Amino acid sequence: MRDVWPGEPYPLGATWDGVGTGFAVFSEVAERVELCLFHDDGSEERVDLSEVDGFVWHGYLPGIMPGQRYGYRVHGPYQPAHGHRCNPAKLLLDPYAKAVDGELQWNEAVFSYHFTDPAKVNRVDSAPFMPKNVVVNPFFEWGNDRPPRVPYHQTVIYETHVRGLTMRHPDVPEELRGTYAGVGHPAVVDHLLSLGVTAVELMPVHHFMPEHFLVARGLTNYWGYNTMAYLAPHGDYSSSGTRGEQVQEFKAMVRALHEAGIEVILDVVYNHTAEGDHMGPTLGFRGIDNAAYYRLHDADRRYYLDYTGCGNSLNVRSPHALQLIMDSLRYWVLEMHVDGFRFDLASALARELHDVDRLSAFFDLIQQDPVISQVKLIAEPWDVGPGGYQVGNFPPLWTEWNGKYRDTVRDFWRGTHSALPDFASRLTGSADLYETSGRRPVASINFVTCHDGFTLADLVSYNRKHNEANGEDNRDGTDDNRSWNCGAEGPVEDPAIVRLRHRQRRNFLATLFLSQGVPMLSHGDELGRTQRGNNNAYCQDNEIAWVDWSALRTEAQLLEFVRKLAKLRSRHPVFQRRRFFHGRHPENGERDLVWLTPGGAEMTAADWHVGYAKSLMVYLNGDAITEPGPRGERISDDSFLLLINAHHEDMAFTLPGETFGAGWLLELDTADDSSEGLFGDERWRAGDVVAVTSRSMQVLRRPRE
């Protein structure tokens, strides 16, 4: 008989201390819990956890070392109508597992019912078809690793996918492609630095599993929004393939990025799990304590409330589910050294009943937590439930993916009528969304494209989605793309259309980098990445979704354009305002922002309400920045004129009088197809007439005296 000591109820999960391993798992409904140890010969050894404190079943096993695979079997009621689904025939993953080994095999044994008779309990052992938890070595040589702590107003985010970023990178060794080590490779880090990136936002790296219906089609869940272990880095992203080594490799990636001054933000999916709806498999949470971990219908507890579109919703009303989320967040900050989180479908986490409550228990916990409250917190401020669209309504500590920014900027540059007032708001930090709640421009994470939807190249090349490769008859993915193909659908050779598409890409990028708020660039957009019109490539783990690095040759000018945009933004505080524009500086009375017509006159209320108006000038005064520098010093900068023409015809812009500046230098012209002409030395004087090409923008700079 194996020697089992009582152990401790906390920390939950498997904790190796150098001599042995403590195991602890929560289940209020359990009547008996078995710890299952799996040996290299495939045999299973079961150990009863007889100690129970506060519904935590625990024990300590001397001699259990890192690399040991394990799982749980929970004995208790199987009463779906009452919300209970215990079935000891099903091997269960530890909610606190720090590593997962192996892949799920979609056999009927992993379900708690028989396909031919769902009312009959399935007592077939699922262990041969289940991945296993792994005891990990928590010790790592971090050296002098420190969090970069880049202020929000200086932050540039690069949203990317661990696998897709490096699978086709020629300078990353083949054995490292698609892995954490690949992301931390010097060739990738140097590329990120050249773009001015200060933070990578990694699409889900919590261990996830593909859905049954995708596997049946020969596809997989590429994006990873199907989590099953909130403390475990996804095993398939490890280059070593050794049990538990993904933890060490992830830490090494973070250390390499930190050495370059780049923060690591994780896209986290605490709103649902991979177990799906009431017809889904029994993999962990469902068999451990179904009612504690999931939101159930009060009228019939066989069914799950679904605010996510994925079959279930995590029960954030339960203190134990909330504890899991908070323990997971703290683990990734304290043990894995990440710098922040982007919360997928964050509105679902705020639902205490049916309404989104901005003062829910989840937000209260975040606010008072001394660890989590100090890192970057980014909300995807919507879910699929009623009232779930909450852009602008999250608490002051949070920033948000600004979906209104995306939609407005797309509408403006494709020539939608009456988009000008909203475009002006988005360009200047979306004060209409954030200022009244005491938030700052940096509350807005600005983006034009992201993983979900068209890439930048496809945004200007397709009017319709083309998702046939997903096997759903092109029914999946949104139809609200707000895209414009510039005259023809898909790839073309017409030089006029090609030039217009390139100009539109530069318009979107220039708008993104010169807007107040935090810019987020989607991976590969700087290289013209295309998904061939697929706007929902969640199941495409192939060249449709991977970054094509061979475009370094064909898209060199676009890449150089982005690099110079990043430098322009980083060098000029006028594009990194920490406060909203006030109108006039309280000390010298200078105006910090002025809206001008193409004729050079200040815009009136009537000018804003001309529905067909698609052009304007924006004056940004570098001498009227109200916020102080880091040491309390006054900040001053060059001043800028943005000449923006979204009209389908060329327009003549008359520069304003000498009150705004006697002379101007041309810094940027999105109509210029050559990389050499991006930042020229062309000079203009007050009152000069400047020709601005249709659907383009120019940036003029007035140097400080």
C-alpha cells in the first residue's frame, strides 16, 4: 500500500515540494474521491483522498516527482435533473492542473451517457481515451527578470498566435516553429522591436481541446478558445514534447521577451470550458462538481445557461469558481511572470443574474486584489447574451477592446455617409465612451483588425466572407464586415485596384497609430497577410491562418511604412496623450485640438452634420499638452496637421493661417507608393493649397520653435 499523508487543503492542484507531492481538489457534491496515478507501463494506481476540509479533498504522497501523470475519479450522485453528474467511470482532469499530457480521443467512453440511449449512464472507463494531468517542477532560473511595466500611453500591442506566428518563419529552426521557444527566438523578437511593439497579446495558451464536430471534419480548434485547464500552458506549443516541459519553455519565452522590454499579455477564456452543453463529454469540471462550476437553468438543471455560444457558462456566482479564476490569474502573474490579460467575452464574467453588472463580485475581487489589480486588464466588452454589448461600461481599472473604434474607422475609410463625427471621436480617444466615467484615452484599445474577422489585406479585398474551407457552407462567421474590395472581389491584377487597396491599408494603419488610445496590430497585417477571404479561421491550423513570412520580399514597403509609423508615434507625445483634449491649455490658453474644414476654416456645428462630408483637417498642438511628464515637467512637442480625405475624388486643402503655424513639413502621405517618400522634406506655408489624393491622408509637422 502506498504511503499517504494527510497533506493540506491549500494550495489546490498538485504541488511538488522537492520530496513529494500534495494533491487537493474541491468538490462539495463528492462522496468519495480517488487520485489516479498513471505509470509508464500504462497501469493505473488508485489512492483514496480521505481527508476533507471545506469540501477540499486532499492528501500528500512522498516520493511523487515531477513528470508523474495523474487524474481524479469522483464518486457521488448522477442526477442531471438536480445538476449533479458524478460518474467514477470517467477520469477527470484537475481544474488546477499545471500541465496536461496527451490528447483527448473522441470515444463514446468520454461521455456519461450512451449515444443510443442518452438516459442510460455510461459506465465504460474513459481513462484510455483521456489526457492526463502532470506534476510539474515549479523551479526556474529567472535571473534578473523584471516586468517591463510599460505605461499604457506608450504601449503598442501585437495580437498573435503562438503557432501561427512562427510556423513559416525561415529564420526560426524547424523544430522550434509553432512553439513558445519560437516566439522567443531572436528573429521574432527583433521583428517585434522593429514595429515598436511593447506587448504581445497571445491568443489562448491555457490548455485547450478541439470540439468533437471539428475533429469529425478533419479540422481542429486552432484559435484555442476551448479551455480545459486554466493553470496549464497548452502542451502542443512545447518544442520538447516532454511531460511538463511546456511550463519551463513558456517561462523561457517570457524571460526572452522581457529582456527585450516586451510585455506578455494572455488572452484568457474564463467564460466557458471545453465540456460544452448537456450533451458534451465529461472531462473534469462536470464530473467534479457540475453545479458549482457551471451556470444551470433554475427551472431544469439538466441544461446550461449559455452566454458564450459555446454550450456553457462558468458559474461566477460560485465562490469556488471565482476562486479558480483568481488563483489562475495570480499563478500566471507570480509564477509565469505574465504582464496582463485580455478577457474573452468579459461581459459573461459580470453576469450575476441575467444582466451585466459592472459591480459584480468578479470586478470587486479584481479591484481589491494586490496582484491582479496591478497588471494590464483588457476586456472584450461583449458576449452573446441579452444586453451583453458593454463597450464603455467597464470599471475604471479596465481597458477595453473598442469595437466602436473598429466599426467607425472601417466605415469612414470605405466612404460611409455620416461617419465623420464618430470618426473624430475615435481618432481622439473616444471621450464619449470613457470620459464621463473618469477614465482616460488609454481605456480604449484601438484596433481595425484582429484574429476574429478579416485580415487587413482581406478587409480591402473582399466584400463578402469566403469560409467554405470551414465546412459549414459559409454560414459561420459574421456578415457585418464593413469591408470594401475596392472594385473587384479577391485577388486582382488591375494596377488601379491594387494601388487603391495598398492606399487603403496605409490609411487604416496611419489612423491606428495616430489615434489617441492604445494601438493593437494584428499579427501579419504588416506583411499583407491574407486568409483568402476567410473571416472565421478558428479551425484552420494551416497556411490559411499562419503568417506568411515570404511576404518580407513582396511587402517590404508596407513593412517599412508600419515601422516608420511606429517611430513617429513613439517620438511624439502629442499622439500619446494621457488625458483627453480640453480645448485650451489652463496656463497659456493655447488650444490643444482644432477641427478644420478642407478650406482651412474652423468647423462649425453645421459642418459636422453634412452627411456626405468625408474630409477634414485636424490640428494637434504640441505646445498645449496638459499632462506633466514622469517627473512633473511640462511636456511640449511638435505640432501636427492631419489632412484626411476619405472622399472618392482628389481634394484641395487650404492650410490654416499663421496662427496655427507659419511653416509645415510633410511627414507622411498614404498616397505615396514608395517607401522612400513616406517621410519627406517637402515644405508648405500657411495658406498654401495642398492637393490630397482621393482616399488618402497626409501628416504635416510644425517643428517647435
